[in-house]
Amino acid sequence: MENIASNVALLYKKAEQYSKTSLELLKLQTIEKTSDVISSLAVVISISIIVGMFSLFVNIGISFFIGNILKNNALGFFIVSGFYFILGIIVFIFRKSLIKIPIDNLIVSKLLRDKNSSNDTEKF
């Protein structure tokens, strides 16, 4: 009788350790996936800022160039801003397919990537 009680107590202790370890593993996996998503978005944001700054200076140059051709710098800036106004309307119309869906896909693929790769390693 004492042997059965000690086995049940040992089983309870092992189950408790397993649940604590599983919870800790889940926490670490969540942290890893979150940091992967955040770092990927930080890279995209950093590149976007660099491209934006480059684009800003190129557009200022284009505005001055068009202004010199038309002999009116203000008109050059209005033409370039009109181009971006039309581009903004187009992006607004297609915002789901151009912005939302690719970002959603990036986040979902980053969150599910580790799950798929860990299944591959378990097979070996």
C-alpha cells in the first residue's frame, strides 16, 4: 500500500514538473516568435525610412528641375505634389491588397515558421 502511495506521489511530482516545464517552454517560444516579428518589422521600417529620405531628396531635385524648365519653381513643386496626390488616391483604393494583406502574411508566416521547422526536426 505504501509503495502505491509513493508511486502516485512520484507521478504527481513528475506531472507537476512536466506542466511547469511545458509552461516555461511556451513562454520562451512566445518570446522568440514575438521578437522575430518585431525585428522583421523594425528592418522593414528602417529600410522604409531610408528609402523615404532618398525619395524626398530625389523629388525635391525633380521639382526644381521641372521648375527650371517651366521657369517657375512653385509650379514644379505643384506638379510633383499632384503626382503624389494621384498616387496616394491609388494606394488608398488598393490599400488592402498593397499594404494590409502583405503585412498580415509576413506576421503570420513569421509566427508559423518555427512550428513548421520544429516539426521537420522532430522527424529525424
